[in-house]
Amino acid sequence: MKKLALILTTLVLLGAMVASAFAADTTVKGYLVDRACAFDDGNKPGFGAKHSKGCLQMPDCEKSGYAVLTEDKKVIVFDFSGNQQARKFIAALTKKNDIRVTVTGTLNGDEIKVSKIELQ
């Protein structure tokens, strides 16, 4: 019985590893926003285009983490590494608002494990 449980556990772990190894990258397009503002104001007309670099760099907004606000008002939040990438990306921006991005990574529900952030 113990051998069967061990074999089943091993098979489940191997299956999970294989599935994650073949997880396809997804591309998400929209506005780069911070989570605090996106959840408070993301449904307001024109919010994404008006959201500014200055707001993205405010301590409370930066602390909340970053996301992409899609055209259909869905908020796709970044993973920890994605938030670090976003900070560097924002610091290098010359654009002040209307920050449209293409984010590539592995999507898991409403969170993306970010591999790349680019301006559209």
C-alpha cells in the first residue's frame, strides 16, 4: 500500500513538472497600472490613458504592485519578479501617461509570471 502511494505521488509530481515545463507564454496588451489605482478606478472611462508615470512611482502605488489593465477592463496582476521588472521599466520611461504595454509571460488565472514588458 505504501509503495502504491509513493508511486502515485511520484507520478503526480512528474506530471506537474512536465505541465509547467510546457506552459506556453501568453501575451497580454493594455495599460501599465498599479494595482491600487486599477482596483479603485480601473472601470472609469479613460483611466488607463490618463494614468501617469508619476502615479506609478508614488510609494503607495509602487508598494501595491503592478498590473496590465486590458481593453475589456480586466486587471492582470504581475508576479513578484514582474513587479521588479516593472519598476525598472517605469524608471526608464520617457512617456508620462498613456503607457500601453505588451507583457509576455505565463498566465495563471489573473496573475502573469512576467518574462518581458515592452511599450506598444
